Amino acid sequence: MTIHSSNTPDDSEKAERSSYFGLPSLDVSVSFPQATPASIFPPCASDYYHFDDLLTPEEQAIRMTVRACMEKEIAPIMTEYWEKAEFPFHVVPKLAALRIAGGTIKGYGCPGLSITASAIATAEVARVDASCSTFILVHSSLAMLNIALCGSEAQKQKYLPSLAQFNTVGCWALTEPDYGSDASSLKTTATKINGYIVKKNAPGLTATKIQNKIGLRIVQNGDIQFKNVFVPDEDRLPGVNSFQDINKVLAVSRVMVAWQPIGISMGAYDMCHRYLKERKQFGAPLAAFQINQQKLVEMLANIQAMTLVGWRLCKLYEKGTMTPGHASMGKAWITLKARETLALGRELLGGNGILADFLVAKAFCDLEPIYTYEGTYDINTLVAGREITGLASFRPAALNQRSRL
């Protein structure tokens, strides 16, 4: 085949290409028949310490209901939509039928779950697909919870029932391009308003999809611009008067976010557990090799520890004794251990560890945004550090002060 220097291929170049150019890819089950892809999701094998025994019958039932839905409805299509970076809106009614939107909110058509049940649901969604988990979490634990905790009674009656049924989808905006971790320094201004509800298609509002993400590619993050947007007084959130009011919402959502990497790690372990028993090299299953067993056990041990930390966070919240430092340290440490767990899974799958078809590569990428959002690892450690020392260290010392050393 001759390679032409022109940047614009013409018909002659196309004619010189081999006949297999442009052919559709082989289905992974044909190209790699030795192992089962994630579209047929593996059974759960990660509850080694019988964590299920700590759950109520209601919480156990929610876990199994969400697990069954995700394995049946989402697993077969998630790789395709992740590759296209598109959201499968046709599955929203299936997600609505789970009755988990609204989580712990009582009344207004919301399920009124325990925080543990809501956390378990979050993990089970993330076990199969982290993007769907983020979609539900932002809708439920940020948009809906913001209205529930900071909205007026009229706003709760107006918005929450529709949101609980996914007839309306909620988004949540906090950061700006120049202010991420330093979210309390936002430059967006409003008259007489600190927090507010903005309906789509409001004059002056534009939202565009953020392109080229390497993680959570299914969920649609947006760049939002407000240009002289009018918000009626009825859509002002009366309970938002400072950043501390927003922290009430973030405290709950940070617990939910901590359960996302638990679920992601569970799915990666389940995939590796099955893959190592199916895939053979050197005349034996990969599971028969000592180093692979060691890595698999390390993954499993991490999941047990992560799960118990997440569970304890839920119990502290239920008792009313959870602090911002508790939530921040839990989210930071769990995401750190999840990163370690996914890296081990990536090694175990070898060459297939870079294919989204076998889940781990996709999960590996999906974890990265979660490691960062709801507070980066570093910022969350500083929140906990401030709590245990009584000293804040978020801002550097004044630049004009010279060291005495």
C-alpha cells in the first residue's frame, strides 16, 4: 500500500487501501472466545466477610433489586454508550422503577430510605456502571437533596414528586473554570440570591456538553453559562444563605460518593475473579498462578476494608455524630484504595485490561473523576486535618512574609 503525503485522502488513496479497511469489528465473543465479556455480567463474589449480614432485610432487598436491574438492563449496552460518550436515555424509566431517586428524603413521593440503603443502591449501580451511578447521585443526592434541605415547602411540593419519578432530571452546578476546590470564591453573581433553581431553556442560559473526557463518558457533564438570567423569587432557595448551607448537602452526598468506588471495585473484582478462572495460559487457568492469586486477594481485602469504612460512615450519619472530617477522610481513603484495587485488576487482565469490553479498563478510567470530584483527595485530607488539629491549611502563607529560617 502506498502512503500519500496529502492530508486529504482522495478516491485513489481509498482504492489502494486493503479490502478489510472499514469492515465492522468482530464481536469480542468471537475475537476472544476464551473469556466472557462484561456484557454478561459476572456474579458477585466480593462479599467475603459476609457484609450482607449487617444489612436489614429491606436493605438486602434493595441491593438485589438494583443488582438485577443493572446486570440485565445496563451491562449489555454500557460499553457501546461509553465508547460513543452518549447517555442511553431509553433506560431512564428502568432506573425510575427502582424507586431509589430521592434516597433518604421522606415524603413528596420520595422513597425515604435509610442512608445505608441509599449507599448500597449507589454501590450496586456503580458495580456495573459508574456513569449511571453518577447520573443518579447528582440527580438525587445533590439536586433533590438541595431542594429538600434548603427549599421552601412550595418548592418541595412542586419539584420533588416529578424528580422522584425521573419525569424531571435534576443537575447541580457549583464550580467554575477558575474555582474548583476553592468553590467558596466563585465569581458568578446574582442579585438577592445565593442558591436558586433554574429551569432549562431559561433566556440567557446555555449548557453545552463537555467533550473528550476519559472517564464517566456516558454521563453528560456540561459547561453552563448564565447571561442576565432572570430567576423568579419563587425559585430562590430560602435555606441557602452561605457556603455553609451548601455543606449540609455535600456532607450527605460525600458519603454517597464514597460508596461509588466501593461498587466500582466490586465489579472489577467480580470480573477478574471470573476471567482468571476462564483464561488459560501455559496450560493452566490464570487463577492457578500464585502471583495472580496474591493480587486477587489484595483486591478482595481492599474491598472488605472499604466497605466497612463506608458502612461506619452511614451509621455515624444515622446517629447524628458524623462530622465533615469523617465524611472527607472516608471519601479520600476509599477512593485511594479503589485506585490501588483497579490498578491490580488492570494488571490481572493483561492485554484485555485495556478493553472496555472486559470492564476493568472502563472502570479504571471512570474512577479518576470520582477521585477528584466532591473534593479532591488532597482537599478532603485537609478537611479532616483541620478537624483533628484545629488548624486550617487550605491557603498558603502570605507571599510577602519571609521565612525566619
